[in-house]
Amino acid sequence: MLAITMAFCSNIICIADDNVTETEEFPLKDAIEITEEFNETDETYTYIPKTRATSSVSAVFDKIDALSSDDAIDFYTFSVSSSRSVVFRFLSGNSNYTANLASHDPSTGNVTLSNLWLSPNDVKWTSELPKGNYCWVILSSTNTYTTDKYRISMNALNKSGATQHIVSSASLAYSTFAYDDVFLMNGIDVENAAINAANAISKFEDRYEGPSPTNTVATVTVYTDPKYISGPLYYGSYESNNPNLNLKTGMGHSTANAIFIPIEGNIMGCTYATKYVPTQALQETAVGLLVYDLESGKIIDFMSPINIFYANTYFNYTYDYTAYKEIAY
């Protein structure tokens, strides 16, 4: 049976310069918990609908915009129908920008700032955002604007009472929290989702091509089914530096929310070729880890000794794993 060491790795966020806000699309793991309760201050703004500076967003959103002298304050209103565990992130190359969480009164259009706010590059979470109407208010503390970009992201799809933020995708489209008896990803029980995925596994195909001049091509096909699962499942994150989409599925090779499914049995076929070398083909018993992406509901990779050898030797692809939870199967 293949032995894989699950190694822990950290998220990387970078700000390229003062005018560009970007993040390497790695999972977000190092969020800081906000322990203070939400409380209003005495600072109030009038919510003025504008085409660009004011918008209503959902309980999960990811926005990139900029402040300027013509657009000196941005509002993003949202509501939660029950108390939630929430993760927030704010990025900007301008250290004077802040993202301020406020209450919103739809009847008057007023927003009142709270004690909760984010500086550039903050990633924070709270286990208890009460039911209500809210607004993110983006401000510059110096009232000077050079059209610097910012990125504000939030996920409020999980119930309140979380004990730990586990991981979020780079855009916060998917966030997982730990509770006393369950892991929830966007409100979905991770353990149940993992078992359902394992019960439905079948053929996986992967094909990717390298650049010139060698034009290396690799194709992997795995035939299996649930009876070949050889041990417990694992929930974690999977990061590959393979930049190519799987030409069979159109999927990438990384995910913040992975289920690792160990299999031992049936067939794996692998072919490898370059522009100058005839196709090499091999077939062996499929032994390794299928990587199932909870976000897309698809298998995105297969980690076996042969697959790792080809990926690393001919393509220089490397992989990082993080295991958060073992799931009995």
C-alpha cells in the first residue's frame, strides 16, 4: 500500500505593488479569530446608492475595486438570516485603506461602523456574527486616493458556534469550520460528503502537455470502484504546482477542500511521450490516492509511485498535502 506523508504548509499572499492587488491562489489557513462581539460605534455614514461604489452582495462574495477622489467610499451591503460563523479577508497595496464592518438600516440608508475592521492583508474569522443587516465600508484613513486597488472577500455560509477555522479557498467561495462534532464546508457535512464521494468512485482520466521544445504529453487512466478502497479517507487540502488544466475534464490540479481516497486494486494505465521520443506505455495495479475535489465534485488527481515519478521527473511538478481529519470508511 502506498504511504503518503501529509505535510502542513502555509498560505502565501502577495501584493505586487501599490496599484495591483493579487493573491496566489493557495488555500487560506491562517485566519485570526475575532473574539470581540459585534458592537456599534457612534460613527455613521449615509448609504448612497451609486453604480460602482455601492452594491448589494450575498453571504459569500469576492470583490476587487479601487477608491478615488470621485469614489472615496465604497459600500457592500448584505444580510444574514441567522447567526453565522464567518471568515473575512481584505487585501490592498495601500496601507491607508481599511474595511469596516457596519450595521445597515435599510429604512434610512444609514450605516453605523462597528468595532470590527480589517487592515490590508488581514484574514480574520468570528464564530458569532448575529442575524441582521450589515455593510462593509471601504475607507482611506488619509483621504488621499491614487486609484489603488483593494480586494474584499467574505464567506458567511456556515452556522454559528465554530471552534476553529480550518481552511478557505483563495476567493473564500468555500470555507470550512470545525465544530464540536462536525466539520462544515459552506454548511455541508464534510464527512458525509466524503463517504458519498468514495461510494461513487470509478474511472479517472488525466492528460496534460508540457511546453516546447519537448512537447511532453502524459496521460493517466485509473479504473477502480469502492471495493478497492484500502483504508480510511482523509479530508485536507491539496496543492500542485502543475499549471495545466486536465485536458480530459478542464479541471485544475489543486483544491482547498480535498478528500484523499486510498485505493489498492484494479488497473492504472500511464503513457508518456515527447516530440522526439516514441510513446512509452505501462499498466499496473492501481495503488495510491485519488484526490477528490469537494468544491467541483470531481476527482482531480491520482497520486501513485509511478504518477509521482513521471510528474516530478519529466514535468518538475511538486505537491503539498495538508490533512485535517481522518474519516472512517
